[in-house]
Amino acid sequence: MVTGLLIIFVALSGFLSWKLVRQQRALRLLGHEWRALQAEEKQVFDFLRGLGESFGSGAGHRDLHRLIVESGVRILNAHGGALYLVDRGGEFLSPAYISRTCAPLVRVPPHIRQQATSNPVALESYLRLSLVHPGDGAVARMWKEGGARIFNFSDPELAGLAANGQGATSALVGCLSYRDKTLGVLAVVNGPMSATFGPDDLAVFKAIAEQSAFALFSEAVYLEAGEKRRLDSDLETAREIQSILLPAGSPEIAGYEVSGLNIPARHVSGDYFDYLRIDEHHWGLAIADVSGKGIPAALITGMCRSLLRAAAPGCTSAAEVMRAVNRRLYPDIKQDMFVSMLYVVIDTRTNDVTLARAGHDPPLLYRAAGREVLPLRPPGMAVGIDSGSVFDRVITEEIVTLASGDGILLYTDGATEALDAHGTEFGLPRLIQAVQANAPKGAAATVSNIAAELREFAGEFAQYDDITLISIRRL
């Protein structure tokens, strides 16, 4: 009897001990899961706090885009990321921010891949300028389908894209929507030493995408409402300072008339133009457009002005001046910014005009004899993208000789991309027609009449981008 009770006691004790160990293990497991959940919640909370601080500090939209991507990369322990935004017409996605370590999410032409083997900047430049259209891979798919999902680089939408050395195997891609408005697509990509993304990563990514969409929507509302009132005074001061930096009047160039005009979309402009006396027989004329708008772009225009005025005196090579400006600007410009620039050198003895185009809109050459207008397209890439190894090799000069009555119109894309109430662009053909109609009337009339035509075309539609015009006419 006693022996039986002892056996039962020992068995019961063993069972209770086994149960206790199981419970302790379960509690430890729950503790690990709880701590992991708390860590994820803290990361998402830090992300939300970062967004709030971004708005509170009045950071520009470029900073917000970078914050969204870099925060998503950090929280998910990813290798790189990208943010694409829907264009105003809803026809394509444009890259808003792509980290340098992000594997391509769009098709890359073979010649770009070949260039990237010796110069990684070629691939970075291509990705920053590549638009995504419907049907163009995983990013386009989520833009149209909505939601978020995990893609492997063996999937049809991404197959072959990671074969560039990054070693990525998977990506999280999600559509950014708020209040039935599709704003863009966010993506993060793992790295060669990272595990493939799983369901838990997808859950966190969805939370980040949801809050990112809200932030982008709030940013849009903020931009539509205008600058904060507390910045009005500073912006007005900045506008006054910038107006001092732009030419106060037209230069007196023997045998020529020149007229320029800048119409900022906001208080300050991301466009820049200038006239520079090179020597007794040469004049330099510059026009530039900094990516972005507002105060950050205006600061870059000030830097361009200083660098150009330092490089231009005594140098009659337009391309060499552009090379000097690029070399000095590249180390100090943010990786997601660049400057399109056009520099013209006029020789008053020969009436030769030498042009160097750094990714800028092609100037329009007017021939008085046949009232013909021809776009001039000397090759070149934008300033600030490359340190000089590619830029110096790509940019070349084009020389045209002006006869009496001939002229050249320099302009920024704010002119050709001006929109009317229906979302229709003014476009290059209309600008060419405007040059044909006004060039015989003189440089000043050409600028003022084209500006008036742009205002009439836009009507009550708010000006979206800065507009700068320079008309050159040989007497």
C-alpha cells in the first residue's frame, strides 16, 4: 500500500515538474516574443516620431522622402530602399529617393550595366532618372494592384535585376494610398548577408507604408496650403537677397541685345541666370535649374553663381567652365540633388556663339533668313551627379555663327512644362511658335511676349515651376 502511494507520489511529482518546466519554457518563449514585439513597436514609434519631427522642423519634401526610405531600411534591417511617387497626371511613377545601396527595381539597359562595371555612378544616375510605367515590374504592379507583398528576385517582375553585384534575394514592395488616393510605391530590398523577408517583416512593412502614405498626404496638403506663416518673413528676406544676386538689367554687348526674366513659382526660385564679362571681346551667359524648389534650391543657385563667377573670367571655353563648376559643386551637393545648366560664350568679333549644355533644355536657334527655329542639343550631363570622370568626358561644345537678326532663346523647363487648367503642357512646339512670332521684334519683346503667352495659357492654374527666359539677338 505504502509502496503504491509512493509510486503515485513520485509519478505525480514528475508530472508536475515536467508541467512546470513546460510552462517555464512557454513563459520564456512568450517573453522573447513579447520583447521582440516591443522592439518592433519601438522601431515603428521611432519612425512615426521621426515623421512628426520632420514636419515640425519644416523640412523639405526631399528630406521627408529620404527619411521614409532610410527609416524603412533601418527598421527592417534591409540593405537599401526606394520611394517612387505618382506623377501629377497619374501616368507614371518617378523616383523620389533611391538609396545608393538599393538593388535595381526597374529594367536597366545593357549599356548602362556595362558602364556601371567601371563607374557605379552611371547606374545611380540612370535609376534616379528612370520613370516607371504600367507593366514595368514589381513596383508598377503594386502601384496598380494596391497592398503590399514580398517579391523574390526570381519572380518574373524582378528576374535578372539583382545580377549587378548587390546580391539581393527579396524585396518588400507596397502601394502608398490614403483616402482612396494613390501617392506612390515604397520598396526595401535585403542584402547579400540578410535573410529573405518573411511574414513578420511584411506586417511591419505594411505599418510603415500606411504611416508613410499618411505623411505624404499631409505633405501634399501642407504644400497646397502654402508656406507656414512663421516662415513668411524669412522667405521674403530670402526673396530680396536672391533678387540682388540676379542681374538687375541687360548687359551692353556690342552688336547684340540681350534680355532675361525670372518668374519664381514661390517666394524664391530654383532657377538662376547670369551675364559675365569674360574679356574685351567675349561675354558669358548662363542659365540653370536646380532640382527641387524653395529654399534648398535657392541656396544651390547661390553656390552656382559663386562658382561660375570664379571660373568664367578669362576662359572662353564654355565646356571647360562647366567642368570647373561641376568639380567644385559635386562635393557639396546632396546626393539626391543636381543642377541642369547651359553656358553660352559670345565672341563679338566673329559672332560665334559657343554652347555647353549640362543636361539642360536645348536652346532654340532662330534664323532670320527663313524664320526657322532649331533646337541645339550638344551632349552633356547635369552638374552635381558625377565627380568629373564621366562629366568631363561627356560634355562637349557646339558653335553657331549668328547673322544679323538671328537669335537664341535660353529657357528652363518651367516654360515648356507650364500647365493649363486641363493639365495640358505648354510644350516645346508652342514655344517654338512663340519664338518664330516674336524674335523679329527684339530680345526684350521676345521675353515679355512669351511670358505673357505663358500666363494666358495657364489662366488661373497656379504656376508649378520656376520660369526663366533669356533672349539673345544679333543686331
